[in-house]
Amino acid sequence: MRRELLKNFSLFEIYETETCFFWFYDVLCWMEAKEGVLLTLEGHVDEFLLRFEKYYNKEPIPFISNRINSYSFNILDSVKFPEFEMISCFFVICHSENDLMHVQFGKQFWKKPFIIFESPEEAIQQLKIALKKPETLCFFP
């Protein structure tokens, strides 16, 4: 599904960690966590910074998390990395009510715009519309 939805974007790299996969595209970073993991930024920040400098020249981009699996996120990361400058906003795609509850709770701790979607199609549709007018990218109704 991701491949078809993002076929018009240029893929730079697929990066796998022990907990998740990242797809670095020309205008966004797409992430899918592995089932049942505790997702944390601890220990991965340097790798992210290298990729963001290499691919985006330190320009902030949207970060899309497609929650196809059940996982936990270390909420303390929002305190440790509150201004994660390379990310302009978070798009989170929730596939269940349980995901939605977890994401709504976590949303209150992040300082960046945080937009929740019910499907990957909806997230990408909104992204494509917003890319035509970048100043509105992270501020959907």
C-alpha cells in the first residue's frame, strides 16, 4: 500500500532499526514500527540527523507514522527531543480505536503540529494538497 500511495515521490533510502523501518522520500519520512516494540529515539538521533542533513539539507519535513502494528512509544522522548528540528509536523495514521487513544494521549506532549488520520490514503491526500501550499503543510482543520 505504501509503495502505491507514494509512487510519485522519490525514495532516497529504506533504513531499518531493531524496532522499525523508515522510508526517506524527497518530501517526507514514513515510519512503520515492528509489532509489540517499545519505540524510542534514544540511540538513533545521530543516524537520523545524518540522513536528514544528507537528504533534506536540514529543511524540516513531515514525519508520517503508519501504525500498522501495535507498539508503545517512549513518551519521555517528547521531553528529551521537544524541538526535533528536522521534523515540521507529525502525521499519525491510526488503524484502530486503541491506536487512536494512545496517539491522542501522546499528542499532548509534543511541541510540533500533530495531525491524526484514519487511513494512509487520507494522510497522503492531505499531504499532496498541502505541498502545493507549503505554509499550510502542518495546519489542517
